[in-house]
Amino acid sequence: MALSTSAETPIPVGEVSRLIGGWIDRLGAVWVEGQITQLSRRPGAGVVFLTLRDPSHDISLSVTCYRQVFDRVADVIGEGARVVVHAKPEWYAPRGQLSLRAAEIRPVGMGELLARLEQLKKSLTAEGLFAADRKKPLPFLPQLIGLVCGRASAAERDVLENARHRWPAVRFEVRNVPVQGVHAVPKVIEAVRELDALPEVDVIIVARGGGSVEDLLPFSDEQLVRAVSAARTPVVSAIGHEPDTPLLDLVADLRASTPTDAAKKVVPDVGEELTRVRQLRERAYRAVSGFVEREERGLAAALHRPCIQRPHRMVEEREEQITGLLERGRRCLGHLLDRADSELTHTLARVVALSPKATLERGYAVLQKADGTAVRSPEEVSADDALRARVAEGEFRVRVEGAPAPAATS
């Protein structure tokens, strides 16, 4: 309800508390799930006090109930138990405290927990959080490994000892957190995010020893699964033993069956790597030696070839062939030239014999008109026509006198 107040007209604390209580009283009852972190049941007291905590968040609420309500489940629940409470919010005005008044308390059974985990698993699978293409590869030799585990736990000892035994120079950035109970989930999430923010951390291992299904429940929490999925650094899950499969195993980039197995998968064995390096060096030496030997044999065989031992032999053999070919070419060309010369002489003689000049040299002359045409018949000229007479040694002009006589006929 909105109030009209100011620094000059404030309302008393009691009025504020009363108004809040009135608003809360109008809220209906709700079913609430959580984990009991504190339980106070005083002898003779008619009211039992509980603290109900959300394992995924650092949030708690006080719960009160009548003794007879709690006595119905007193034999099956205690601190650390997961319960479902049907309660109505209440406001305690004198202290300004919010609490829940429980009318019914039900323990969450193992079957119900497993069913919820299976439902959560299907939901996260549908989102693609467990897809193989989201998995990040682990570095071959991490320089700094982040380790999230319980303080002075067997899991921490197994990871550190096995990793350093395999690669003595490996370094760790350890974050000790609760690995079960109500504080486990937020502390593990905080540690993972803190290590993920360090750029020098190459891989993160979340390790815990074996335990009951209830002990491993924090590692199936949705908030933790999403935090690991969002991490940029590869995360290795090493929770419990081989049969234990919390949801963290599915979202992690690599699942190790035990903390010892995680150390073996994250850190290479220095002895094995030295052996592999020695084998590779030997293999490379054999390959290079074999190559050099093959090339030496090939070079020796090439050097023993006659063309290499007497390189001028081929030139000498080809010289004789070239000399023969040159002589043959000269003979052929000489024959061709002689034949051509003979044919040219005969052709020249025929040309000379048939040449008009030869006829002129025998005393004949060619009469030509002014336009240069030869006179072949007396009818082609008339009296007083000027003609040109061409003889072997030159030409001169003549004139026709009288009418030309007709050509004689036989």
C-alpha cells in the first residue's frame, strides 16, 4: 500500500511493521522445499523452530510449527534432511521478522529425489548443456591446475600425490570448500568461478570421494551444472566412485571415475613421455639413416655408370655420327646443286634459243607502230606511216613509201 510520507511527516516504525504484517497476512499458504540446517526442539516447549535453507542459494527462512506437527516426522528427519513444508508466511511485528508457520512437514524420499534429478537431467539435456560439441579439449600439459575439493580430504591427497608423481613440476591452485551439506553448492560454484577467472589456470578439477546419494546431491544441483557449463576453462569431474554419476559428470568436459583417475587423465606421465620421446627419436634416426643409406647406394650406382666414368664417350660416339651425317649431307646437297645447275643450263639454252633477240641477231627486224604494236601484215600500214624498226643492236625509224603490196598467197 502506497503511503504519503516525507521527512517532515514520517510514520513510526510500529506502523510500518503493522502495515507489512497486514500485507503478509493476506498471503496464502504455500508448499516450500528446502534443507533443514538448524533444528531447535526444547523439552516441554509447544513450538519447534527450524531453519530452512535453499541449497542452491545463500538464502534461509525461519520456520515454526507446533510440536504435534513436528512429532509426526520427528523419527525420519533431522538437520541436513530435505523436506517439503506446507506453511503460511507470518510477520512478527515486535522484531520485524518474517517466518513460515508450518502446518505439515513431509520428508523428501530417495525415490522422489531421484525422479526430480531425472526430470532435471532431461530438461538440461534438451537445452543442450550435455552435448558433446560443447566439450572443451584438455591441454596436453597444464601449467597450473585448479582443484576444488574438501579440506584435507582423501580426494585432495589422491589428486595432488598422483599428479606430482606423474609430473613433478605441475602446480596447483587449490580451493577447499564444503563438499556436502547446505553450504556445498554455493561454495563450489564460487570456487569454480574464481578459478575460471584466473587466466593462468589451464584446467579445473572438481573432486570428492565416495558417499551416499544424499551426500553427492550437491553435485547434481542445477545452479552448479549451469556454472560449470558457462566456464571458459575445461572442467574435469571426479566425484565419488565409478558407479556414481551426478549431473556434474555429464556437463563437465571430462568425466573421471575417481580423483586418482582425474590426476592420470589431466597430467601426462613423465616416464611415459620420456619413453615416447626416446622411441620417436629412435624412429626418426632409423628413418633418416635409412634415407641416407638409400641415397648413398643410389649415388654409388650412378657413379659406376659408364656415362659418369667416361662422360666424353657419348660425345665421341656422337661426333662420328655427326661427321658421317655432315658428309652425307654435303654429298646430297652437291648432287642436288649439280642437278639444278645442269637443269638451269639446259633451260637457259632453250630460253636463249627461243628468245626474240636470237632471231634479231640472225638479221631479222621487228617493225613497230607508234603505239608499240608489232606490224604483222602489210594491210596494217599505209603509205607515209612512220614506223620503228628494231634490230639486234638497237632501233631506227622508217617510213612506208607507196602502197603496201598485198601478201603473197600460195
